[in-house]
Amino acid sequence: MLDQETIQNNFLENCIKNYKIIVDTCSLITEGVDKFWLRIVPMLSREGKSIILPYSVYLELNKLAAKNDLEAIRARDNLIRLQRAKLIEVYADPNDGDFADNVILRVLTQKRLQYNILLITQDRGLASEALKIGKDNAAVQRIKSILVQKINKDGFLEIFFDNKDRKPAEPPPDIPAEEKFNLATQVVNIEGKLPVSHVPTQDEFVVAVKNGNTTQIKLLEEIGAGGEGSVYKTDIDGVVAKIYKSERLTRLRYEKLRLMLSKRIDCDGVCFPLAMLYNQRNLEFVGYLMKSAAGKELGRSIFLPPLLKKHFPHWQKADTVQLCVTILKKLKYLHDRNIILGDINPYNILVVSPTEIYFVDTDSYQVEGFICPVGMPTFTPPELQNKPIGLRSFGNESFAIATLLFMIMLPGKPPYAMQGGESLSANIIKGDFSYPLGEKKTGKAPMGPWRYCWSHLPYKIKETFYETFRYDGSHHAEQNRYSTAEWLRQFEYYLDLLNSGKMLAQDAESLQLFPKRFKKQKDINYVKCRLCGREVEEYRTEQGICKECLNDGEHHKCARCGEEMIYTNYQKYIKHSRPYELCQKCSETVFEQRVCPSCGSIFSITFGEKLYFDNNGLVLPRRCKNCRGKSF
Amino acid sequence: MNDLLKQQDLVNNPQARVPVCLCLDISDSMNQIVGGETRDTGRAEFRDGQMWKIVEGGVTALDEMVEGVRSFYANLKEDEVASFSAEICVVTFGGTSPKLVMDFANLNLQSEFPDLTADGETPMGEAVNLALDCLEKRKQEYKDAGVDYFQPWLVLMTDGAPNGSKSELERACKRTSELANARKLSIFPIGIGNEADLKTLAKFSPRRAPLRLKNMNFKGFFEWLSQSVSRTSQSMPGEKVELDTTKIPGWAEL
């Protein structure tokens, strides 16, 4: 562990580099402010950065100073000196009133999309208003963040709403009976198909029925089709219709949907059935109505690193952690109502932003005795591997949730992929989870960035995964697994650590989706890579460039075969060589065979050699290598 | 430097892989004309075990096959998930020995599928052994790096009968049969045209009977294959893949 002083200095340096810092009046006259200035002023001058001082804060200090407030006088004089040294920048807007709080909040609102902002204040009210602005931001697309800190008596910055202030886990909410399903112990089995004379399609009308009320609805364009049927837009904005193929219109499905519609389920982003749909001609069951979804499937965005970068280029760790919180809140809503998803997988959760997601394919959810008939092995717990699908328990579901969360934290990597592993299913049954927890390690964690991602998780989160996935873990057995509420608490805590600046204070690399190294350790020297600017272990750099950057570079194609090649930064900056025009295979491929006029042997000229001669303005040699340069 | 990219993809790409081996016949008989306009040269030659009439122009079975493989690549690359999970290796057999044309790698890191020339014999056993060796090597690389993979696929296409080494052929049949019976390999033996020796093909594949390609419909076959691979890559490892057999009649004679 790093000591308090080092942590604080790291934090301040990171803030100075990455944040606009605004300071409030009350912090300038608080007890530890002198120590704070002593610490931060040398850093500011070194980095050539300054702190923002709203003019109204200065006016407030002046007012206090006029009343002979000694602290205020000292603070004001300090500020004047700092301004001369260009270490503070006075911010004034002609429209600003005198009240500093309002000015600060306006600055936050205006600048939050452009800059990361650190507000230093002692005022709890202002702090909570400022944090609210930060949270609004998440609803758009979180790119920049707002941190709020106060100065303590040692001159250290600390967060306002510490975990100590956090409420203990809430007791399970009281869900009214009209929202809650029963738990069943027996599978409902209803055989047989329902007759259907006509399956409606685009531009036809269907009849929606909910609680005895009927409405005519027009099917508009088809927006998706799969094995079960098609989904159409409708003439109701934000509502779509799923129409099954005729062979899928079974009595079982009809009864299940009827049960699903008997409860009031209404959760933002959960595309739960809203009404039953019948064809117009004979009022035969054809499908159901639901809210429309948007976004990219987890499996086609977050789980494939290049697509993650493409669709969510600005995301950081805090965004994926927020995404987990958002997912968990919806899962908790459903679990509180005894709905078990059953087939949790990355293709039925769609992502718009960290706070806007959609659960689709809800008609497969397990309600009472109606099972979810599908599932994917990666998300199937050991006790159900290779078994026919029946009723699932909350314990079964918790395994799937843990797997999903793990695969969001280590984007796309399944928890049991490991060196020397067997088949995926065998690994799950074996429970030989390969990522370490403290001293407990197998040394078999996969190669690549995955160990770094793992290393930067907070200990509590690692422990929760470890105890769930490892065969001898305390929460591995079905009945002992963590509840959705507990996972939610854990990830809210993680989000707090990120948003409060605590993770930043320890190690800025922890904020990255793909950290470039393990979490900082005490006895290792860190330097800034001169290409990516990130702090890396000194021993893993060459001429100030980190290993990852050395192996990275510009991509181009082989001039002959079109195979993708990379001109690495190692070649460029360390070896100072030019990019290869040909891949190795083409370079060694024979361009032409010639007969040596001197010795009569046949020799080859490769494409690589040809390129060399061409580039140097030379004609291709007539003689073989042995005879070249000899005089005859 | 391409090797570096491949190594990076191996460890950085979290997706479970679907390794597919294509074992393709490019013996002389694949030069047979299957379509297009031809002009008779009046000559005839004995090659690859048969007498052939020599013509100019026309479309050969090889042309159709190469086009089919190219469309296979194109279809997989179009599917976001499949392009990160499918890995293809191509071994051809013609001349006197098999040839590794494409080794396993992320599809986007492989070079363009080259033009092939058909000539010589049908060393099928040797080719299947080479393909299995490549597959074993790749599987070991997956294990060493900690990468999940699906049960590998082997597609074996021929228009004739093997005429390479007998012992190699027997060894190859034994290897594929053992793997298939242990459910560690899915084999798709495909006969091209009427001369294809389905009896020998069957020896490679104890669990799935060989199919004969209908009307040289390579395009139909490879379309079906890419759809099947896509479906596999979107489910998760270990899941039993249900092949869409309803589409098979489009390209096969059952």
C-alpha cells in the first residue's frame, strides 16, 4: 500500500493534469488551506497550470476582509500573490451576480461537457448540487466528470460523501401483490398448437387486448426477424409488435403471455409484454405488444474490444461500472417480482449509454412454472451444465449475473478461459478460476490485457468474483451465491470509488478500460511513456516508450499480397528503420529464376531482393551470388 | 511484422474461436469444364487417372470452388461477431504433395485468398494429415494463451479418389475418426461431381455421411457453411450447434 502523502500527491498531480480546478470561498479560509497551498503550488508551477477563481469568490473574501476577518485577509492576500505568479486565473462573467455558489454551479453546468472539473468546497449543500450536475451528465454520454472535494485539517483533499455515510443494504422492498409473481416448484407443461388462419404482416391491422380493453393497431415496417417470428413498428410511437411464425403459436406460449400480462410490470428499459395481439379476421392469438428498444447488443459492442472502441470511443472504467449498476438495477426490479431471466446473455441486452439500456426477448423469461427454454453454456452454472433445462433458481441466475459482470469488467473475456484449460463446460464444472486473490493464485490466468484489467479491480469486487467462481469459494455453491442486491451494492461502491476520485488518487491507470500494467506497487519505479503519456513501470520501457506502444504502430498492407502489416514504434523510434513494403512471405517468394552466365547454375531473385535493387536504382544481377563481384 | 499482429489478436481478442479447416482437391481433374463457352482443340490427354478432351475457354470446377471460398471469406467478414471468431486454414491437394495455402489467423489478418492452379495427383490422406497438424498446433496456441474455442470443423472436398500414399490415407482416416468419435472435430466430407469416391470419404467421417455437391453449387455450399459458422460464433463455447439442415438440399444431393 502507498502512504497517505504519496497517494495525495499522485491525486493532486493527476487532477492538475486532467481537471479544471475551481475553488470556493469557504475552502480558502479553512484550517488546512496553508498546507494545501504548500503542496499544490509547486505542482502548479511545474505543470504550468492554474486554479480557477470565480471573481465573486474574491468579492466574498473582500467583504469578509472588510469586517477584519483575519483568515479572509490572509486568504485574499495569498490569492493576489498567486495571481501575480499566474497560478490562479480569475473567472468573471458580466452577468454573474454576487453569490459565489450560483456562479460556481453555472460554470459547472457550462463547462462540464468540455472539461473534467474538480470543485474544492467545504459546503455540503454546494457539493451535493455540484454532484447532481455531474450525474445529469451521465445521462447524455459520459465523457467528462465532476469531482467534488473538501480540504481537511492536514491540507489533504477528501471526498464529501464517504462510504461511512452510505446506507446499509436496503431491506427487500415491499412489492404489492399485483406486481409480484408466485414462485413455482413445478414446470407447467401444456401441449399443442393454436389454430391460426392468418399471420398478419406489414401494413395490416391487429387487435391489442389488455385487461379487457381492445385497440386496433397497424403494423408498420418490419424491424427484425428471427427464428420465432418478426418484430414490427406500429402506429403507436415507441411501441412495437412481435408477431410469431404460425408454427410457434403454441398454447404454452399463449398461457405464459397471459400470466405475464396479469401483473403490472413497468421498468424503464425492460421490453416486457404490454398487451396480447390477435389477428383482425378471427381474433386468433398472433403475438404481443412491447416497448421498443434501441442500442447495440453487448455482444456486438462491449464484448469485442475494437467494436467497443468504435461504438463508445470515450468510455472509461466508470462507464462500464455504471453500465453494470444500470443492468443490476433492472435485474433487481425483476427479481424482486420473482421474474427469473434464465437466458442471460450478451445478445439480449442492448446498450445506448451507461445509463440507458434495454432488455429484450423478455417473453423467454421464467415466470412461475413457465420455464425459460434456452440458455448459453458460458452463463450456465456448474450444477446445470450438460443438463436439460428446467426451472431455474435465483442461485442459478446469480452465476449468470456474475459471469456477465465479469465479462463487462474484462471486456468480453469469459471467466474460465485459462491457460491449459479444457473445454469451456468442463472448466465451469471444475471451477478452477484462474485469476488471483491476494496470495491465492494458480498462475494460469490468460495472456493479454486480462490480468491487468483484473488487477485494477477493487479488492472487494475481486473477492466477490473469486468466492463465486472458485470451486472452494465461500459463495460458489448454488444456495450461497450473492444476491442481485449484494452485487448492486458492490458495484455502487465501486462507482463511488471511481467518481469520488479515490481510485484516481491511488492510480490513474485504474480509470482505464484496458490498463497497460498491474496496479501500482510500492517498490517499483514508474515513468510516463513519451508516446501515450500513461505511467508505466520504468523497467518495461525502452528510451522512454512503454512496451505496448513499442509493439503498436501504423498499420499498412503488404504491397504484393495485401496482408496486413504493422510498422511498429520499435522500428520507428528505437531501430530507426523504414517500414517494410513486403511481408516476410512475399519477400522470400521467388520473383524470377536466372541462369548464371559465369558458372551456369540456376539462381533465384526474390521479390525482397528485387525491391532492394529497384529502390537503390540498380539493375537486377545477371550472375549468381557466388560469381558476383568476381572477375572473369 | 504480421506475426506480431497475429500474436496480439490471439491474446487481445476475447472471443471464443471457431477453427475451420478447408481441405480442397486441386488435382488435375478439377480443371474439368463445368460451364461457359468452350472451343475444342481436337487434342486429348491422359491426366490424373483419366483421358481428357482439351478445350479452350469455359469455367472449370476449380474456378467455381475458388469463387465459393472467396464468398465464404466475404460472408464471414461481413458478420461482426464471426469476423472475430472464425479462423480458417486452407490445405490443397494436387501435384505430388499437399500445400498449406492459408494458416489459421484472424480473417482480417490473412492475405487475400490466392488464385489456385490445378495439376497432378490426389494426395488426400497427406492433405488431411497436414490440416490436422495445423489444427493441433492452433489448438495448442489457444491453450497456451488461455483462449476458448469451439469444436473445430474440417471440410474435405474432392472430385475423385485418393491416389497418394496408402499408409498416409489410413493414418488420416484413423485420426479424423477418433477425433469425430470423441466429439473433438466436426467433419463435412463433400464429393464434387459424379466421379467423387464417396466410399473413401465416408471412411474419414464416422458420424456424418458424405454429401455430393449438386450442380457444382459451391456458392450454395459455402453460403450454408458461413451461416453455420456465424451461428456458432454467436452462441457460446460448449453449446451444441444445431446445423440448419433444412438448407442442405439447396447444394447437396441426399
